[in-house]
Amino acid sequence: MSTPASVTPSSPGTPPPAASPEGEGKRGFNVDHLFLGLLAVFFPLAVASHFFFPGTWTFVLCAVALVPLARLMGEATEVIAHKLGSGLGGLMNASFGNAAELIIALAALRSGHGDVVKASITGAILGNLLLVLGAAILAGGLKYPRQTFNMTAALSGSSIMFLALTAMTIPDLFHAVRGPAAEPVLFPMSVAISVILLIVYALSLLFSLKTHAHLYAGEEHGAPEEMPTWTTKKASIVLLAATLGVVVVAEFLVHAIEPAIATFGFTHTFVGVIIIAIIGNAAEHSTAILMALKNKMDLAFNIAFESSKQIALFVAPVLVLVSIPLGQHLTLEFSHMEVAGIAIGTGAAALIALDGESNWLEGVMLLGVYAILGVAFFFIP
């Protein structure tokens, strides 16, 4: 996403000067051209690595190639959503906002990496609540001494995350209390909970896009000057091409997980919680920081909470339901540490949202919580 041109002060009644094409080119180079450059270099390298020297290098190259692909998917979705209007556009953003993470998780699920899938769900939630939000608050706080945001909207997002935490805690507690006797019912229980989560997710969209849209209308994300000047046709082609690219690279990445784990000494949990989650969150990360640097903290908080909500209430339930025809039977039973991590992350983000203000130290604290949890997941076998 390119940043808008800075406007120099002018005398009253004098229209601001139009941005020059060169200025737009420089702005594009700062972000969009950087991602396109990464894509042009690492996508062909990732494909070549898969076929000619598969293994650890394939994992690394695919991980880097997924970042610009996820970015392109996000920008194309945003352009189409803007042209569709607030209703259909908001629904499209809600549906496709985490498509890259869903595709990666589906590839891992098809390959039988259920533990990596659950870890990536945990990591995506923690990454948005702690890493993305923390980095945005830190970046914005270093530029502005005090930033404000809509406390009601932020706390609404954190309350939804409490529901997600409940959905992940109940199967774990049920198994802990009942022991082996609980195992036959964990999957049917997860399916039922997934249906409930999808219903609540649909109602939350009704809340944010219709009945209480005013709470989320403080700042407009995706103003024309902040988006690529693509037509709907071009954006649709870019979305389709980027989606296909993510599908291909995600398959290559999943097949290279085991060699990468053996080389780096990582565990499946650490790969899912930290590495894959950071890859999938890269697009949201950059956008949230740009919004914070423009003093649009409502948008930065909205990106973090909405992305977390989509993962917990949409992506995770869809994966459980899709696992039925795949024969993998994914459940919502997460490990004790994953449940504790999501509880800590949700609580930390909610505490930051309580007063409707943020500063750079609060960003440091969120990043510190993320780093501590990262250390813990590194040592989990």
C-alpha cells in the first residue's frame, strides 16, 4: 500500500498542489515496489528449489515468497471491496482477509500436519494481538507522544476474542477432566462448537457492517489515494493470480517442513506458532504500521482485532469442518500452553484498549509479551 503524499501548508483559498508522478513513484517504491521486487526474485527461486534442490532452502525461499503474495492478495481484495461499497465490500474483506493463512493451513492439513495447523492458528492470533498491534503502537508512539482510538470498538473486538478463547479452552478442559473417555467425543464437540463460532462470526459482521457501523467509521481504510489505482478487472486478475501463487508456494512450503525442522532444530509447534504465523501476518503487519504512522490508530487496532477474530471465528471452524471430507478430523483441542498463550495475548491487548489511548511503551510491552511466549514455544517439544 502506497502512502499518501504530504501536503505542504498553503495560503487560505489556495488549493494544495497536486502530487507529481515522480512523488507517486517514490511512494510506491517504498512499499509496493519492495514487495513486487521480493516476489519477482523469490517466487521463481522457490519453484526452482522445489524441483531441483528440495529441502531446507525450499522452506526458506517459499516463506519469503509468501509475504509479497499475501500482500498482493490483501491489496486486490481491498480495491475490489472499495469498489463494491461498504456492505458487500466489508463482507468481502471479512471473508478474504485471511485467505493466505487459510490456504497455508489447508495445505498443511492435507499433508497430515494437524499439529502445525493448530499451532499456526494460535500463532496467527498471537501475532495479530501482540506482534502486529505492538509494532504499530510502538511505531506510532515514536512519532506521536499520544495517540487515541475508539475504545468501544477495540473492546468489542477483545470481547469477541474472549469467546474464541472459550471455544479453545472447553475441549482442552473436557479432555483433562474426562481423560481417555473424552477422546471419542472431542471431534463431534469441535464440529458443534465450530458451527456456533461461524454463527457468532456472521452476527459480528452484521454488528460491524450494519447495526453499529458508526463505531468503525472513524477513519476510512482504503481511501482512493491509499490504494493501487487498479480497475476492478485488474484487481480481480491480481487476486486470482496471487491466490494461485499462494496455493502453489504453500504446497511447496509444507513439503519442506520436515527438512527445515531437522536442519534448524525447531519443533512443529514453534514452526506453526512463530514462523508460519509471521509469514501469514506480514501484510497486516506492514499495513497496521503504516496506519499508525499516519496517526490512524482506529485502523491499526481494527486490523489487529479483526484479523484475530477472522482466524478464531472463521478460519479455525472452517478448517474443522473441511477436515471431515479430508479424513483428518481436526479438533479444537489445543495444548495447555497454546490456550494459556491466547488467554495472555487477549488479556494484554484488552488492557491496552481500556483507556482509548496508546503510547510507545505499551507497544514495547506487547512485543515483550510476544517475545516471552516465543521463547516458551521454542522449548516446547
